[in-house]
Amino acid sequence: MTRMTTHPRVTGAAVAASALLALWAAGPALAHGAPTNPVSRVYACSPSGGSAKTAACRAAIAANGTSFVAWDNLRVAGVNGRDRQVIPDGKLCSGGLSAYKGLDLARTDWPSTRLTPGGRLTMTYASTIAHSGTFKLYLTRPGYDPTRPLTWSDLPAQPFAQAKDPALTNGAYHITAKLPTDRTGRQVLYTIWQNTSTPDTYYSCSDVVFPGAAKASGAAAGTTGKRTGGSPSKAAKPASGAPSKSAGTPSASAGTGTTSAAPAAPQSAGGTAPDSTPVASDTAAGSGPSAPLLAGGAAAVLVLTGGAALALRLRRR
């Protein structure tokens, strides 16, 4: 009787462990990506981003009715380059998805990153699965009003930079670009990642703050700070491949080496040159959140497999 009672329990435990192990192994294929530097709203307000308790993130989470656990899954299928026709005005940051509608709130206290006009931006776009495709980077026009919902008319007709098929290195894409020289104050860096290996297009809003109108050159600062008002974080560090630790970004080992992918300069509406020369490339340096996520998953696997082994030993008794 004892053996008959124990046998189904052990079998059930072993099956459950195997099922959970299979789910963990498949997990990374269900994840995708978002900018972590300059920090995007969706990542900053996620449990991983470290800013979920700021006023802006609390308001966004309340509007959503749930947290931004799926920070890397803000994607719309079948857009195929028709962004301005498919994504409604006022819903650019959410991609028009109700699950992310809190990201569209018009506020001046979103977690932000300080940048330098005319400086060199290094974007870290974390991802847990590689996709081919093109990244397009837009900055809101001079005079943008952050107290109003973001619309397509707030963005130039053409991106100031783009990068095609950058390499996924240490859990992130690394994209460098020369910033426009004429932005001041609070702006939005809007990133569109149109996949060619999937039918999906990813959308993200990163709030950035520029100092005065003085023309500047050199590296763009990449410090992300929690914000409760319209002023940028006081701390500013040169941009690097990994986002600031103040944003709660997990750490991972950095890679080395660079590869260039500079596209032809896009033209703005009317055939005139854009306000800055786009220089885009992917830099194989920095890190993304995949390493600690995988480490955590590995720990779970050890617990599961250890439990399964113990169950099998009990069965043999």
C-alpha cells in the first residue's frame, strides 16, 4: 500500500519538474527587447528598471492596471513600415496597445537621460533573442511640449539616424548616432525597430533632457535618474554600452570590438537635408539584462532537477 501511494506522487513531481524545466528552456524565445539607455519608459517602470516607484511610473502602472513585467514585448505585428497609418496619434509610446496605455501619459517627470546637443549618442537596446531588422531613431522637434500627448507631427518626417541588422552582443544591440544640435529641454527619443525576421515592429519612448541651446560636440551624457519634476538628473556620466545603474539595469560582462553600419543620409520632407548628419553603427560593447535573467533561470533549474532527483531516490526506497 505504501509503495502504491508513493509511486503516483513521485511520478507527478518528476513530471512537474520536467514541465517547468521545458518552460524555462523555452522562455528566452518569448522575450524580445527595449532601450535601456537612454532608458525607455517601459523599462524604467518595469520591476527590472528600478524606477517603478516614481510618480510617473506609479501613474502609468495605475492606468494600465498592471505592472510592466513584459517590458520587452511592446510590439505590433503586420505594420510593415506603415507606422504613421497604423499607430494612432497620442498612442505612440504604447504602440496603440491597451496593455501599455500608461506609457502615453503626458507628463514632465518621466525618468530621463541627459544628453548633449550635437553629441554622440550610444543607445543600448537590450534584447534576449536576436532579430534582423532596422532601427530608426527620431527626436521630437524643437519646441515639443511634453505636457501634451505625443503625436506624429511632433516627430520629423525622417529619422536622424538608423542602423540595419546590428549584432546582438552580450544581450543588447549597441547603436551610435550623432545627435541634432538644435534640441533643448525635455524631448522624446522615439525608436522604431522593424523586424525582417518576424512580422513585428517594436516601439519605444525614451525621455531625454538637453541643456541650453549652446552648440555642443563630443560624447553625449548617458546618466539616467529618477525624476519628480521637469529638471534633469544632476549626475551625468559619459555614455557607455550599459545603462546607468541608477536605472536598475542588471550587470553583465562587456564585449569588445566594433562593426560599422552607416546608412545613407535620409532626407527630410521637401527634399532638404535633416538637422544633423546621421551616423549610425552598432558597437559590440556593453551588456543587456539577459545574463542575470539566465543566471536566475539556471538556479531555478538546479532546484527543479535537484527536487526531481530526490523524488526518484524516494521512489526507489
